[in-house]
Amino acid sequence: MRCTLIVVGLSVAYAFLPLRDTYWWVGPTIGLVLLAGTLPVAVRRLRKVLASDHPMVDAVEGLVLVVAMMVVGFASLYYAIDSSHDQFNGLETRIDSLYFTVTTLSTVGFGDITATSQKARFIVTGQILIDLAFIGVAVRVFGNVATSRRKSENRKDPLDD
């Protein structure tokens, strides 16, 4: 439940906080804070999985939270840096920014929105590298920890209770 509330809160903040114009600094700040927070949140969630009575559920919640943080973080960053519409071709709205972030994360990359400046290309390249490394490792580690935890729970000797 708490994970759901956090994801909804991130979505609402992204939808309604000013990310451009006078408050241009809010978008990059939110984006960088969320991106910097993904590793500590992932470690904390892994510790929770290790002590959990429901390791698979906690592992999925951890992955959802980390991915949501990354998506909102990069979307906020992209939307904010393109305030003068010179960083990306086709990125006009917050939905465009989310769409671009998710297509990049999923490695689909339809090509309808493209990074046109060196700054935007640098950040997108960073996202691609982070996505490949962090998400791949996170899925594997969360899955392995949850599976190991579940197996150790199943091996408990009923006479120990």
C-alpha cells in the first residue's frame, strides 16, 4: 500500500509541480534527487526483502518503486531542460516526456521524439547506460534475494517452532 501511495505521489507531483519557466530549476532538482535516490532506496528495499515474510511481494514492490523513481526522474529532467524546445524534437508536453522516457527505458525508441542537442544526447545516453546496468542488475538481485528468502522459509524445520 505504501509503495502504491509513493508511486501515485510521484505521478501527481510530476503532473502538477511547475517544471519550466520561472521555476525551471524544480524539474532538474526533482529529477536528480529521484535518480540519486534510486540506489539507496533499492538497497533499503533489498534489506526489507531479506527480512520479509512475503519476499516476492516485497521484491516486486521494490522494483516498481525504483523504476517509478527513474521514470519520473528522467521525465522531469527532460521536460525541464527542453523549456525552450531546442533540446528535443517532438517533446512538447509532460506526456511526451514520460513517453520518451519509457520508450528509452524499454529500448523501443520509436524515433518520433529525438534528442537534438549535445546536452540532451548526453543525458539520454546516461539514461540508456543506467537503464541497462541498474534495471538489469536490480531485477536479477531482487529476484535472487526473494527466491533465496522464499526457499529458506520453506526449509524451516517445523520442530524448531
